[in-house]
Amino acid sequence: MGSGLAEQLSKKHEVRMGSRDAARARAAATRIAGVVGDGNEAVALWCETAIVAVPFSAVESLRELAKALSGKLVISIINPLRKEGAVLQYASGGLSAAELVAQALPRSSVATAFNNVPAAFVRNPPKEGLDILVAASTKDAYERTAGLVRSIQGMRPLYVGPLSQAESVERLTVMVLNAAMLNGVAKFSTKFVSR
């Protein structure tokens, strides 16, 4: 998912990919024209906006980047999932992943977005377009996140409220993935229709 977003965003923005292992980030970045890879700390210091795509179990490790990401917008695309039999379950027993990111990065503005979109659709958005649900700590964080969403052709941001709504967004992802798996649909996402 992270590399798909890097590929799409690099069409209109300067993008760098980070990893704990800088060599791994550099190797991943070579697959995307114009994207540079480096260690997490270097990328965090450089960026204006960070998109975090760490496993849910690694959210606490973001505390290491709190100083480098101070005052910056951080967008969580993390979905807390666990498999139970034939279905996925929401894996957070407390705060949402995005709220945990905000706890780990107390001096950053945090939003959640892109949670409900499969990686295949990020790389190649369907002609019908995609709705991207965005919950954000402030209206400014929403507006900045919405600007990034709009910069990807075929994506429309929909504001769902403050970061307290992130759990609903993340839980919707669980439902969407289960619907896809249980109905034999390989690629499945949400589209809201208005009249």
C-alpha cells in the first residue's frame, strides 16, 4: 500500500520512502521513478507530511520519530486486523490505530486516510473513482490530507469528523475486506453516491 501511494503521489509531489533499514528503502524506491529511499529519521526530518504504513504492532515504534515529525502532518493508513477462522476481526481493543499514532506523536497533526482502499486500486484507480474517508485531529489537518487525496486522479476525500472517528473508518475496512473475501471479489472498495 505504501509503495502504491508513493507511486501515485510522486506524479505531483516530491516523495521519499523510509524504512528502519535505509538500504531496504533505497531498494524499494528504485522501482518508482523519481522517488528516493532513506532511513526513517532522515525522511521524517525532510518531509512536510508523512504517511505511516507500519504494522499495527509497530505503532509504538513511531515514538522514535516524535521530534523529527513535530509540527508536521502525519497520515495513518494503518488498519488493526487479525484473522479469526475465515474472517478478519478488528485488532485494537482500545484506541484506534490513528489515535495511537497521535499518542506516539503528540506534537504532530494526525489524520487517517486511504484505509478503505485496496493497494491494487491505489496503483490503478477504477474509472468510477474512489471515496477516501478522512478523519483528522483538526480541520486544517483534514484540508491538507484532502489536498493530497485530490492530487491522485479519481480519488475524492470525504470528511468523517475528528480523529475520534478513525476507529469507524478502520472498522469499515475490516467489513469491506470480509465482504470481498466471503463473496469471492478480488478487489473491493467503497463508493458513496449522492443525488
